[in-house]
Amino acid sequence: MRIYETMFIVNPELDDSVREEIANRVKTWIEEKAKGTIRKFDRWGMRQLAFRVDKFYQGDYTVVLFDTEPSNLKALEEMYRITPEIFKWMIFRRKDMEKHPPEIENEKKEPEKSMSEVETVAVESSENSVQESSAESEETKEISEGEDG
């Protein structure tokens, strides 16, 4: 199986519930028709487009990261083509993630360090360097005084 990422943009003039239903329909289509496994399903919501597409200046973005066989992508492409509410879409193969695959969304992740822990480490190391530099300057003074006398 290969890792793919798809992004699609839905008509912004539709109700929120309809846009959500279309996104869930794509998710179901990937799992059932494309025989894929969803790694990450990320709804970005309404975003400004970089340029006008059809008559739209905004769109409802969704990004999905999934595993499937290359032969199964045609089913997803067909779904995009026959859904008029989706006016832009792309599918990318993520070779970079195939070398170092990320965890599947449902698996437990290791807790990340909080910013306070990171800042504490940085503060402690800077205090140590200040103490070390003051100790070095005292040694330098003693050496220079010894040369004068």
C-alpha cells in the first residue's frame, strides 16, 4: 500500500451541514470504494482562495491522508468528477511519508514536551553558561595578574 494525500474544496454557498456531509461522503468513499485506510482527516473549513475559481473567491477545504493501492485511486477520482459541489481537488502520492510513515490517527501518540519544559531547559543552560563565563574571566584575571607581578 502507498500513502496518499488528497485535498478538495467544496462550494462555499452550501450550508455547513451539507459541506460536512460531503466531506464525510469522501471519507466513506475512500474507505469503502477505494479500499483505503484513513490516517488523518483534517477539515480546514472556509478559506480564501488565491484566485477566483469559477465564480468562487472562497471554499471549504478538507485534507485527507490515507493508504491505498494505486489501482484503487480511480474510484476516488470518479467520485470527485461526479460531485458538482466539489469544484477543485488534487491527489498526491506522499513518497516522503512512505520512507518514514507517521502514526495512524487512532493510535496513541507520545506526549510532547510543553513549551514551559523547553523554556526551562533553555533558561537552565543559559544560567550555566553565565556561571562558566564568569569563572573563566576570574581565571583570566588571575593569570594576567600573575604575569604583571
